[in-house]
Amino acid sequence: MRGLLCWSALVLLLLAQPWEAQPQFTGPKCHTGPLDLVFVIDSSRSVRPLEFETMRRFLVGLVRSLDVGPNATRVGVIQYSSQVQSVFPLGAFSRREDMERALRTLVPLAQGTMTGLAIQYAMNVAFSVAEGARPPEERVPRVAVIVTDGRPQDRVAEVAAQARARGIEIYAVGVQRADVGSLRAMASPPLDEHVFLVESFDLIQEFGRQFRGRLCVRDLCNSVDHGCEFQCVSEGLSYRCLCPEGQPLEADGKSCSRCREGHVDLVLLVDGSKSVRPQNFELVKRFVTQIVDFLDVSPEGTRVGLVQFSSRVRTEFPLGRYGTAAELKQAVLAVEYMERGTMTGLALRHMVEHSFSEAQGARPRALNVPRVGLVFTDGRSQDDISVWAARAKEEGIVMYAVGVGKAVEEELREIASEPAELHVSYSPDFSTMTHLLETLKGSICPEEGVGAGTELRSPCDCDSLVEFQGRALGSLESLTHRLAQLTARLEDLESLLAGHK
């Protein structure tokens, strides 16, 4: 009790001191353009009162140097120890003065160090649209700055990988006693640009200057008409355009490559069994949205349906429901995890009997649109897959199998079309499966893989009728020739039998 009273008295004493002594970051305001920035501050008991006060003053000085506003930089602050507390969300303040006032009233939690819990909160809550973050389709950069002085008491690697997969750029700042391995596990690549070690809280303003410089580098992309389709990245006095992972940049240096030729009806079967786990299921959904990024989604182009399976099967959305990539990605991210068992055979049956029906949005077979099924699983099926895996291929569905973790190679090869080397993909870990994207793109894209050069044609078109007649006549001639050969063999057999008599 006495320790708590001493702590509170010291905090009140520090709050009573003048606020003119904030670290000042010289130079004009940093015009970063739209940016959602969340500070994740360690306020565990290992952070001493004077150190916490230094960190708070550092935050105020950094906020003063930013171009804060609803259409510029939005700032949110959370602090954590054994629990997580929102100091103020991204949408709370549009003026620096209000942010400073909220920071002045900040009282440390002084408990444990649950950094993984704080990252989870930042990902699911702090960067949500409800808290003031811009919607994902606006492509506003999301940046989290984690400041800590010790070793986390929970796991950080997996949840940090999940946050990065959701597009959150993470800077990890370690002060004094911080664990370097944990910082590297949290930060975004390249690590030499996202991991900072500071000898003491008194020197944290050095990080502030470097961090502010990194943000200001973005200014070039916001001051020129760069024309980048996906993302612009400033590099000194120049800039370059980036595309989503697995989606190459076109020759113009601005556009992102997609499946632009031909047409495909693509059904994704996603494993939602309990072995996947909730955080990995979120990674799977992000992976699916990255597949969507390289497809030319439209009613006339590529149609996509999604089926989730566990002990039962659920159509999340059929082939004919969404006509744009944006609608499709939003629907994927809204899918809820099922858990339970792994009935892959049941899922394959559902796909064959329902998913590729015209009632579910598949185009008629007469239009010659390739049908592609992609099965995503992390383990052994609890039911037989052989019958419906074979049936799918008999129905003309080109099958791909993507396995992660404990997926069984024999099952993947049985699901997939031949040759297996082109239709089976595997990743040992959910957080590293993005390397499969380029392989899948080369396989699924009509101009690069199955269905190359496919065109929609009516079966009643004159050319189609002529082609059909030609094929029919050719088949009839072949059949006549084979019957003649069979008749000759029968005559030879009759002669041979008559000779034996």
C-alpha cells in the first residue's frame, strides 16, 4: 500500500511540472498524407515513474510534429501491462491539443507485460473502422509503434505475424532491458528499418527523430501524381509502385498484373476445422483475398465462390453473388470460423453436386468456361475422399490442393488433378504461405495456366455448329474404322475355330 501511495504521489508531482520541456522535433510539420498511427505503450511495473514520464513527454513531442487531421494522420494510443487500456482511439481527436490533454492524464497500469495481448487488441480493436481507422479499401497505411522495456510474458511471434498479414506495419522500440529476439519477432521486414534499441528512456527522442524522418519520406508519393494502382513507396528523391504479394508489376511500372484473358469459374473449399485455430483462419482469409487480387473478377470474367467445411459444409457465397473484387474481398473477411472436425470428402461432394450448378452461378457447360476447384486444408480428412475427388475430375473440374502444417501429402495428391507437381502446393506454416501465391497465379490465371485463351461462345453460333459437326463426323469415322477392325478380327477367329474342327 505504501508503495502504491509513493507511486501515485510521484506521478502527481510530475504532472504538476510545466509541459514546456517536451522533446522538440525541429523542422516543418511532417506532411505524411493519410496515415493511421497507433502507439502501443508498455506501462508495466518495470517501467519506473520517471521513465514513464519521459516516454509520455516523448509522445507529446512526436504528436506535435505530425500533420494531424481527419484526412491526414490519425493518432491512437493504447497502454498495456497485464491488461490493455485504450488511452484514446484513432477517431477520438483531430487536434493535437486534445491529444496532449489526454496524454497528460495518463496513469500507468504498473502490472505485468502482456505484449502479445496488446498486439491482438491493436489488430482487432484499435485498427478497426469502429475505432476510427479508415476502411481497408481506402488503402490508408496502418502503422503500429510498440515501445517496451522488457521481455513479453506471452507469445508475440504468431499474433504479430497475423497483424502484419492484415497490412499493419509494426515498429518495435526496445528501451534498456528489452529482449531483442522479441523485438525482431514483432517488427515488420526489413528488420533493420523497423527494430530500434535505445539505451535509456532519456534517449528515446533519437528514435523519434528517425521515425519522423521515415514518415516524412512518404511525402513524395503524396505530392506527385504517381499513378500507382496499388501502393506508392517513396525512396529518397524518387518513388516506386508496389503490388500485392504474388501479383507482379506490369511493364508500365504502375499497373498490377491480373488474370485478364479468358474466364474461370473458381470455387474455393476452405478448411474451418478446430485444428486450424482462429488466428490462422484469419491468415487463411487474408491469403484468399490475395488470390482475389490477381483475378479479373466480374460477371463476364472470373466468378468466385467460397465453401467452408469442418464436420459440416457451408456455402459462404456462391459463384454468382459478387461481381467485383472489392465486394468479394469484403465477403471473405466477414466469414466466421466454424471449428469442429475435418470432413473433406463431404466438402468435395458438396462442391460437385451444388457449387458448380447454374443455380449457384456457374456458367453453362456449353459456354466452355473452365471450372476450377481449390481445396485448402491443414490436416487429414475424417471421411473418405477418394470417391468424390475422382468424381470431381470426371466432371471436368480442374482440382488444386493447398496443404499447410499437418496436411497429408497422399490426400493432397488424390484431390489434385494430374500432374500433381502442378496442382499440389504445400507450406509448413500459415504465416509463410504467401510464397504459394505466385505458383497459384501461374496455375489459375487462364492466360498462364488452365483455360488459356478460352472464349465465351454460344452453342447456337454458326462457327460452333460447324465445329460440332466436324467433331461429330470425325468421331463417327473413327467409330466406323474401329468396327471394321473388330469385324475382321471376328472373321479371323471364326476361321481359326473352323480349322480346329
